[in-house]
Amino acid sequence: MLVRPALCLAVTATVVSTPALAAGDLDRLVDQMAAAYGGKEALAKMATLTQTGRVAATIRVASSGPLVRIYARSLKLRVEIGAPTDAEVRVLDGKRGWRNGREVSGPPYEAMVLQAVRLDLPFALVENRQSLVDRGLTTLHGKEVHTVELPIGAAMSVTVGIEPTTGRVVYSAARL
């Protein structure tokens, strides 16, 4: 339930954006963002990323539990949600995806692609800078952020808010 107001705020912020950066400024913003995460070379060297935590379900409380996401380039993801004895397992291997051993397509596959891209977001922005769409400055939680959209194929994208003074990514929102 708490996720919805944050999502609505991000969408509202995008609607009231100001003009986009001048030519060349988007490249500088992406370079600044890369530097904030250790630089282009360090981002390129990352082989895998493991993220652990807990899922706190707001609707089906019984489905709350541990979460492990393991990402590797290029577009490989394993997600385990729940106790090891009763976990839901999602696997993405490039153009194919599985959920609990069954191959999936459409939105379940696309959701895994978006998760993988978001886990590797700074590198994805650097590597795909020619595809980025500058959405201008917005205000989010009282702070000015620069909004950039990364198209993924024909029907998906990730919109990213970059804090202009630090270069840090402060939010991302996916679209299917």
C-alpha cells in the first residue's frame, strides 16, 4: 500500500518536468553518474552482483520472506523469494526466462528483464547512452533530479532520476 503513493509521486514529478539538457550536457551527466559509482572502467569490470534482503508483502502477508537476487552480465538473473524449502525461483538467461521451472514469456519474462537492467543501472546507462531520452529536470521529495529514460526494446523502458550535484541515481521506475 505504501508503494503506490511513491509511484504516483514519481509519475507526477515526470509530468511537471522542465526543459531537457543542451546537446552534450546529457553525456556530461552520464559521465558524472558513472564517476559517482567508481568510473566507467570499474562499472565495466563488475562480473556479478548479489542482493539479499526480505520481501514484506502488503497483501499476502504469508508470502513475506527472504529474497536473494543474483545478477550477471549479460542479462542473467536468478531470484529466490521465500524460505529455501519453499522458495519461488525465477531465472532469466538472455532471451529466455523461467518461473519455478516453467518457461515464461510476456509480462513475467519482461519483469525479470527490467529487474536485471535495474540491478546494473549505472552500467546500462553508460553503455546505452546513445539511446537515452532526456526528460529534463523534475522535483522529487523537494529535490531537483534530472530524469532520463532508457528504452529497452520496443515496449519497455526504465526512467531514472539522477541527482545533478552528486551524480547518484535516486530513483528508477520501470514501464512495460
